[in-house]
Amino acid sequence: MSLTETAQVGPRPAHQQSAERLAELVARHAPSDGTYETALEGIRLFRVSTPVERMPGVYDPSVCAVVAGSKLAYHDGQTHTYGPGNYLCTTMPTPLEAEVPDVTIAEPVLGVLVDLATRAMTELLIQHRARRPAPVAPEAGPTPGPVVAPWDEPFTTALVRVLELLDDAPARDLLADGRLRELHYTVVEGPAGPSIQETLGAPTH
């Protein structure tokens, strides 16, 4: 037995199990290429199994979490690569160029889009600001452009718990609001949180 084979014996790390669970859930509920609406507010799934050349588009306020494969996003002369382990967050309508160069039918890109411009996120940001005021925003206004943020365990766990509701309609009816709120909270508390609060959570006058 090789050293590599020996290293693979034994229980898999929890984060690896979560990543595999996410990929399995998205693959099942996005069975062919395209973007799929779900029964959960602000949650869409997507699959890409053929290469996509670099092309322009506008990303709405959202989190794009790729759970299998990887994508490229280009903005203001910078290249952002994201896949399992980090997500792309945009907090305002943002013109980007996107590309999916390395993909096959056997190894598609699978992902989740979490809309941030929802009633649930707005309510959470209002309550979050009341309890944990954000730092004073610069006078120049919100920082434009996307944020590529690393996943942490709370985000991964919350995303799994949300997607598992797709398989259980009675549980979805009872638990969806709470689990979506938990997912939104992990994003606001994570590395992209300051940008989200600066843009979406800014008080109106």
C-alpha cells in the first residue's frame, strides 16, 4: 500500500464530508445544464458541463458558492478564481466578465446562488445593525466590485442545512425561514460582512 493510499484510510474530515454533501445535493436538484429556481426564497442552483468563454454580464447582489469545479470572474483588471472553499459576493449590481474554461460532462461546475436583495436579508441587517453597529463607512461611499471570501465551517454547515430542505417539503415549510436566516447571518458575520453592511445595510435618510 502506498503512502497516498494509507493517508486516505480512516474517517474523512468533516469539511470534506460537507463539501461532498453539497455537491451531491446540487447535482441532484440541478440535473442538467442551466440555472434552477428552488422552493427556498432567494436560493438558485446551477450546473455547467461545457466550457463557457469569457463573456460580460451584470451580477445582482448575491453570494455565488461553487461546490464543484471552479469559475473565473474578471473585474477592473483583476481575475478572481473561486470554487469549493471560497465564494464570490457582490453587494450591488456589478458588471463582471465570467468564464468557465475547465469543465466536462463528467466533472461539471455545480453551484448555489444566494440572493442578498431579499426581505429576509433586509430584516436581518436591520436587526444586526441595532445589535452590532457597523464601522463608520468612508465618505467616498461603498467599495465597488466583488469580494472573494473564504468559506468557514458555520457557512458550510448552514448551506448544507438549507439545501437539505429541498428533499423534505414538510420540514421546509416549518424550518426554511430560520435556516435561511442562519445562512444569511454566517455571510454577514464572515469576511464579506463589512461590504454587505456598508452597502445593503446602510441606513436610509
